[in-house]
Amino acid sequence: MATAGTIGLTIGAGSAAAAAAVAVAAAGAVGIGVLGAAALRRRSRSRSGQRYGYGSRRTRRGRGRRFGRQVKRDSAEELEEALNSIRKSDLTGCGKRLVCELATRDKLSVEEMAILQLFGPTIKPGEGFLPPGATGEYKAAKTYGESGGDCGQAFPACPYNGSQLMNIVMEYLP
């Protein structure tokens, strides 16, 4: 016969297991969400004057321009490294599904826009090449969503839709 203490422990363990299963399935989406939130914070800091922006006097001078290009290249490499790490933990493809589904929407929250802005403008067929690596894969998911593709069909291993994924992501953001 089970006691009240045993039942509570079982229910608690079941809830923890369910939460862990959600976290594993949505790991890619959470990673993308955290990356988007970090980029959003960086942009707001640079606008508030805590960092030099590209329009500042300092970056308009000769050496500053080269420095600005180097910063842009370094940040692209950092983004690729972060996306590679997320891609490795994204066993279900939920990160790509989140990007795809956000790209299908007309109205986006600030956090959702920050996620899509990570990947830059969409590359239309015949107008350019997708970058190699993880950045290209996520950009392809964005392009697929913007062109009206079925994100659920494209990423069938992900058990969640875009709204569910954003809710999970928002639970992890401060």
C-alpha cells in the first residue's frame, strides 16, 4: 500500500521527468531563444551609449572602420560557434522548427524578432548562397517558413509547434 509521502514523491518525480523530457526535446529552441535574448540585450546596451556604435565618431575614423569590420567578422564566427553547439544538442530539430514557424508569422514579439534577426535577411532563390554550416541551416529554415512551407512537415521529430516552443523558451528567459 502506498503512503501519502510515496505518492507525493512519485508525482514529483514524474513531473521532474516530464520537465526533463520537454527540456531535451526543446533544447534547440531554448538555445536559439537564449541567443536571441542575448543579442537583444547587446543591441539595447549599444543604443544606450555604453558601447561605441557603428555611427559613432570613433568608428568613422580610418582605424575604427577596420576595427568595425573585424568586430562584425568576429561576431559572425561567434554566432556560428554558438549555433553549432545548439545544433549538436538539438536532436529533434525544434530550434529550426521555431525559426521556421516564427518566419511564417506577421506579428512578432520583441523576443521573437530578436531570434529571427540572428540570421539576417532571407536569401531568395537565385539571389545568393546560404552560408555554410549551422548558420546556413537555420537561415534555410527561416527562408522555408517565409516562403509558406509547412514547418511541421519539414521538422517532424519536433513534438511542439511554434507557440508551444516560444512558451518553453520564455520560461527559460529572465
